[in-house]
Amino acid sequence: MKVAVVGASGRAGSEITKELAARGHTVVAIARKPQAIPQVPGVTPRAGDAAAPEALADLIRGSDALISALHFDVSAETLLSALKLAGVPRLLVTGGAAGLEVAPGVRVIDDPAFPEEWKGAALGGIAFLEALRSETEIDWTYFSPAALLFEGHRLGTYRGGTDQLVTDANGESKISFADYAIAMVDELEQRRHSHARFTAAY
């Protein structure tokens, strides 16, 4: 497939870019600072700003899908308009974990111990998913990570879920950026969560 990645210089975006290239996909990797994008075969780095839909549309036109590894300072509406202008049919989003349930009707963000300084970004991710849920033209998928994303080894394994936080035997929810990237590219290739959220953790 030809896949565009926006936010390709960040920790999640760079791992996703490398995983796509390793599997033989053609990647258009977009970031404000393209020099920070992984320099690997099959990856074409491009300078771009996702907040400008018409310019982004020009960069992603001809792609089979767009993977967004951006923070939530760019709205769902802005990204969706770029996809529609470009005729790109799929959007996969690196989402947040705060909206996942830890008990029926109780989300990660509802825990009194949830850090106050994280709430702004967390609420942005929750709002982004809500905006996607009314979208019918673009085939979207929202990938909530484990509660802890860290830079670590690529184990090549993970456990999946949908709307509930995935935890291990010790009650911990974590995954490395490298294995998060595996789960994202698996979803791209297998299309198991169309118009839906999913999650993954060890």
C-alpha cells in the first residue's frame, strides 16, 4: 500500500513509519521538521503542516490511507477535510488512553489520581474520537494505546481490546512504541476495527 504518515518525526510516528517500510509499504512521511523523519528505504520525507488541509491534501493525494500520529491540536474535522479533498479513503489515528474504560461507565480519566496536567491533552483525544464517530464517508479507526507508552524493545507481541483498558497480571497497562507500531500496521493491513476504537497492551 501507499501510506501517508503525518507526525512522522515523533516517537509513535517514527516507529510506525519504520514498521510500514519494513513490511514493504510505500510511505510518504510528513512532519514540520522532515530532517527528523527516519531515513529508511521506501520512505519519502515531506515538510508539511497538518493544520492546513489543502496543503496536506496535496501531500497525501494518491495514498491508500493516512495514519495520524499527531497531538490533538489539529482537529478531526481538519484532518477529515484533507482526506476528502485528496480522495484518501482511510484514516487511522494514534489516540489517547484516557477515554478507555476501567470499569463499566468509568474511564481512565475519571480516576481521581489522573494527573491534572494531562487532562487537557486527554480531553482533546476524547473529543477527537467523538468527532470521528459521526463520520460516515471516511473509513476511520482510532487506536488507543496502553496507559503507559515507553521507548523499549520490539517484542513483536501484544494483546488487543476495544473500549476497555488492557492490563497484565500485575494490573499494569503498557506497551512500547515499537510494538504499538506493530499493532497499528496490523490494523492497517487487516482492517478489523472499521469505524471503531481499539487498544493494545502487553
